[in-house]
Amino acid sequence: MSSSTPAAAGDHAFSTRAIHAGQEFDPTTGAVVPPIYMTSTFVQDGIGNFRGGYEYARGGNPTRDSLQTLLASLEGGSHAFSFASGLAAEDTLLRAIVKPGDSIIMGNDVYGGTHRLVNRVFVPWGIGLSTVDMSDLDAVRAAVASAPPRVLWIETPSNPLMKISDIAALAEIGHAVGALVVVDNTFASPYLQQPISLGADVVVHSTTKYLGGHSDVLGGAVIVNSEELAASVGFLQFGVGAVSSPFDAWLTVRGIKTLAVRVERHSSNALAIAEALSGHPALDAVYYPGLESHPGYELAGRQMRAFGGMLSVALTGGPAAARTFAETTTLFQLAESLGGVESLIGYPSEMTHASVKGTELEVPENLIRLSVGIEDVDDLISDLTGALDAL
Ligand SMILES: *Cc1c(COP(=O)(O)O)cnc(C)c1O
């Protein structure tokens, strides 16, 4: 099983840990980059006498361990577990913490796939689900008081309206009724905010996004800060087996080494774009927490190191204009997903959020979501304004 404490990284600052935690050079050859252990099994020196504790790769693999140690260090948790996808991570976590009769309260704007997983897989097995606006603390207090949940599931910034929820306040509200407080930290990444330090119990990630950072690998992670939770999630990682492959774990580690510099640039590019697009006649609204006009501006300023690389815009011309805009930009490529070095544009209502159509998570049909990459910001702005001007 799983991850050790960050050794070489110790008390160093984030950017240093992002490069060194769990990444000690190979003791046999001196290779600076730890090798990819592309093996499913490990020779035993005698029955049950394992070298380095490794037996079979579903239970443990050194490359996966190096990623897990790195993730635990960056999120300030005691243990991290890596999975084949973000949803595999969420599924394993939920199996570890809920049983029939328990209920989950989640934000009414969480990732559509998270809602689908709970609504279509867990609810039929006897788990309760309700949603609430997590940015409205009174609404959350009322929801947890009327039916205390086992899990309070938070996502901030949220998708696609970039709502900001107060992790520290929500952790208190959740803990007061004995709930486990889970934060999906995919949009912010640990560079921008560390939920465990704000009181959350568990962090989940789609490492497919900013952590991997290059749109070339799928993965997910669960980070906890308790031995008890670590034991149950660790058992299910092994017992269910939705683990990341050694190669995927290695690619994710490679991405994480540049997380700090990438997210700085994603954030500064997104802020410049949000400012440049504000007031454009083809747009009704620009949703970016780094704009003073955004309702989450102040909270985001306190809770996050910068405002991130994601923003959305609402088109004055309605759904038709939104579709044309998404199909006209050239640097911003029309695709699902986010968090890679290349800019992407999406039409949530029929792409990322198609699975929540007709539910309380439905999104406006004139909305376009941008995942701002790290290209030259002037090129990105001309791509967007060119397409908007042509509408
Ligand atoms: C993409 C995403 C997920 C799901 O992750 P996969 O790696 O696609 O399984 C979960 N939460 C958020 C916020 C995401 O953006």
C-alpha cells in the first residue's frame, strides 16, 4: 500500500516540493529522474520476503508511489492515492465513506460527471443525494440541519460559472453535524489553494487537468489527512483496482514539476483576457473571480493565491452566437477538458454539461467556457476578439 511521507522535500516551499517530493534520484544508477517501473509483479527473495515492500502492482508500484508522495506533499495531506481517472478516484473514495442509508450534499454546480456518478451509480444503491448553492452559507446550514449528511462535497471555483465557496466556513458547518468534508480541487490545483489547510478532510483531483497539465494523460487522486481514512481508501485502491498505470503516474509527475510556473501564467493570461473581454458588445457577462465585479472576488483573494485559468462568457446573441463563437476561434480549440498548456474553448450546455441537462445543474445555453492556456496572451486576445467582432 501507498505513500510515504515527503522525505527530501521536508519543509520546503511549494515550488521546491513540486520538483523534489518523492523524486529522489535512482540509487542504483544515479538517474536524476526516477525510472518508470513498468512491471506488474516483483520477485520475492523467499515466500513473503519482498524487496522494498513491493509484491504486485495493483497493491503498489514505485512509480505510483512517487506520484502519491508528491501529491500528499503538495496538498498537505498524510497520504495520497492515485487512480486511472478523476471519476475512478471519486468512486473509490465514496465506496470507502458511504453506506446505504447515508446521504451526500453537493454543490449545485459540481462537475457534471461527479453528479452523474452519485445520481446514477450511488443513489440506486441506497445513498441519498441533494444539492445546494455552496456559495450561500445560510442555504448550506439549512440543508445540513434538515438532514445531516455523511458527506459535504464542495467544488470551488465551480464549473462553469466560477462561483467561489468558502472552504473554511463550509468545513465548520459540515463538521458540526459530523459530515466528512470533501473538496474537488481540480480547478484551482494545490498551487492556488490547499483545502486541507482550510479544514477539509479530503481532497480529490482529476489529475487529467492542471496537475498533468499537457492534455496527454488521464488520472485522478484522493488525498486524506487521517490514518483511518487512509486505511480504508488504500484498501479499496487495492481491492477495487482502479489504479493509475506506471507510465500515466510518471507523466503526471512530469507535469507537476512545472505546475507552479504554468498556473502563474494560466492565471495572468486569464485575468488579462477577462479584462480585455469585459464590456465587449457581443457579451452579456464575463465570469472570472479575478474581476472585481465577480461576487466571489474578495473570498477568492483570501482563499486562493491567484484566480486560475478558467473563465466563462455569456453571449448577448444567445445559443446561436455562442455556437458560432466556439466554432470560429483558431488558437482556442474546440474540445472537452481543461488545464492543459493549450487553450481550449467549449460549449458547456452540449459538451461538458450535457449529462446534467434537465437537472438542477443545467447551465445557460448562451454560455461559453474558456480554458486559458499559456500561449502568448496578445495572440489569445486577438483570437477571441476577432471571433467576437465577426459575430
Ligand atoms: C474532469 C473533472 C473530473 C473528472 O475527472 P476525469 O479525469 O475526467 O475522470 C472531476 N472533477 C472536475 C472538477 C473535473 O474537471
